[in-house]
Amino acid sequence: MAKRKRNLKPIPEFRSEAEERRFWERHDSAPYVNWSGAQFVRFQALKPSTETISLRLPAGLLADLKALANKRDVPYQSLLKVFLADRVASEWRASGPRPALSNRALQPTSRAKRRRVEGQRMARAARG
């Protein structure tokens, strides 16, 4: 017996990525997407979105952090990231809206682009 094709709900239009993120955090994707034909994909060249830093902590603070992490059965570095993220978010909430930073603004600029922008800047200066 052939399976009936089920009717999927249309995926709503979103005004922003944040709005879409909130929607998918609260809704199951099963009524919206047919996952039967999904395939696993590996992103071989994907760079991690984290940076390694060196952070000096007092020995007692590090021991307390490790004890708390052990109590929660999580790595202490992960617990530290959660604590930092919570605190940074609360500071932003207390101080007002966050400045908008696009990922593009945080990407390193290529040498050719820097030269092109500098050339445009010099041309404008020469004209005016």
C-alpha cells in the first residue's frame, strides 16, 4: 500500500533572522518540512566560530569553577562560557540596546580590498 503524501504547513515569512530563530525555537519542524528525503552533510572546510584566549584566574576561583562543573557533570570550560554569556547578556540588558555588529564587519579585510578602498579615498581627497 502506498503512503499518503501528507500536507505540510507553509513556512512563514520572517522579517529577520532573530524572528526566524524564535519561531524555530518554539515550533517543531515536522509539520513544515518533509525530512524523509534528508541527507547528512559534512562541512569539511567550516572553521570553528570560537577563538582561543589565554585567561589567568586565581587558583581558588578556578578550583571553585571546576568543583561546580564537576557537580553539574560538565567540562569547566563550558560552564565558564555559560557563566560569561549570562553575565554579558545581563549587562547588555541593563545598559540598553546592543550596538548592531554584522558578521561582515568582523571579517578580516583582504589586501586587495584595502588597496581599492584606499585608492577610492585618495581619489575623493584629490577631487575635493
